Amino acid sequence: MAYKITDDCISCGACEPSCPNAAISEGKTIYDIAPEKCTECVGSHATPKCAEVCPVDCCVPDPDHRESRETLLARWKTLHPGETPKVT
């Protein structure tokens, strides 16, 4: 399942550089996560970094984008060709 950023976002920008997939970008009023790039940090970290660094806890699982760990890892491999996953 990809993560999303809720309307509670204060646009601090802490999440954007923490994303290993460049899935987070600044939107009109809050930051956005591109679900087609989000792997919940599978392949890079043990836990989703955006949720760890968010000071207002607005990075949450997106129930509209449920995916298996295997699907998330396959996406990571597509986004990082030739690299070895650090965490599987």
C-alpha cells in the first residue's frame, strides 16, 4: 500500500528528501506522494521514512493503493535498476 499525505500537512518539507524513490513533491498547498513511485520504503529502509520524519504525523497508509510486499519490492527494483535492495 502506498502512503499518502493528509490535509494536516504543514508543508514543512521534511518528507521530500527522506523518500528514496523521489515519490514526494510539493503540491499547491501540501506535499503529495505519487503512488506509482511509493514502495513504503521496501527495498531501502525497514520502515517508511516519510512517516518517521513527519512532525505532524500526516504521512499515512493510503487504503486506495493496497499492494503486497512483493509488489512493492518489484516496484523498487524497477525504480532502482541494477541496485541490490538493502531491505527486503
